[in-house]
Amino acid sequence: MSSDDTPEVPAAGAGPRAEALARNPQDLALLAAWQAGDARAGDALARHYGPHVRRFFADKVRDFEVDDLVQQTWEAMVQARDRLGGGPDGIASFRAYLYGAARLVLFGHFRRLRKSQQFDPGVSSLEDLAPSPSAQISAYAKLERLAAALRKLPLEQQILLELRYAHEMTSAEIATAHGIPQGTAKSRLRVARQRLDAQLLRMGLAPAG
């Protein structure tokens, strides 16, 4: 496995990636059951991943919008399998499928808010879309000191870096979540890291490394 596929994580503790790998077969089975009409399977997934999905939205939108976007994500998980990356061989990574759904819901939300104004997640940052006070700074402990810099990046790049470092997703999982080739995901991650480091330097902070 290349260094690009090995998330930089603290030595102590298994971390979210190890947990996700251990849960993946169970989660995929629950997803299949849910899509087949088993509401209890959906409830089990929502209980475990609900806090993760809430955190994904909580530092990007206003508080009163979070619950609706979380609900839209669960609905998309059931209704839009083909659009979200389920191929003829099924879904390899539940986590990639989950965050792929959340990403599309988030982009749809901002497009509705912008209406006649152009929204491009590769250009628009959270500061452009929804300026907010420090109450909306990321709750992710690992990204707390980077939150201000991340909010100045294009939203697409912010999500890439969060999936990589907060959720410890590999470039292959990120590629699935974004619906792009793995090589493209690696390239975009490099560009996002470079842009984050440049932003940190402008703010008088050390590069993320």
C-alpha cells in the first residue's frame, strides 16, 4: 500500500478507519436489508452513524438545518444507490457510500440556497456560502486548530481533507465517495493539502505537514 493510502493517524487507539473496516460487512448487510424494506436495519445504521453524519453537516450549515440534511442523507441511502456509486458488484465500502450521499445532499442544499447565484463546490468556500461566528468552527478535535483555515478553502477541498484526516478514509474510499478515479482523488488531495498549507502560512500558522 502506498503512503497516499495510509492515513496519518495517532499511534494510540484503533481510530475510525479500523472500526469502519471491522464493521463494514455488517454495515453492508444492514444497508441491503434496509433497502429491501427492513426498517430495523435502517434504525441500527442511524443509531451508530447518526452522530457522524450530524458532525459532517454541523460545521457547514446553520444549526436548524442539520436535522433536515441528516434525514435527506438517510433517504438518499435507500433511494439513490446507482447515483451514489453502487455498481454491478455492489458497494465495497459502506462509509464511502454514506459520505458520498452526505456530500451530494450538502451540495444540493447550497445550490437551493444560492438559487440564481452560481455555486461551485470546487471554488465556493464556507465563508462565501454561509459566513458564521466561531460557534460553527469544526468540532473535530484533530482539525480544531485548522478550522479557520479550512473554512477559507473551496468546500470540495475542505470535504476531501475532512474525509482523509477526520474519518481516516483511503484515497480509494474518497474516490468512491466522490465518484472519481482513485488517481484523480490522490491528485485532488495533494492540491487540497498544498492549498491548506498556503492558507495556514498566510494566517501565520505552521503548515499542517
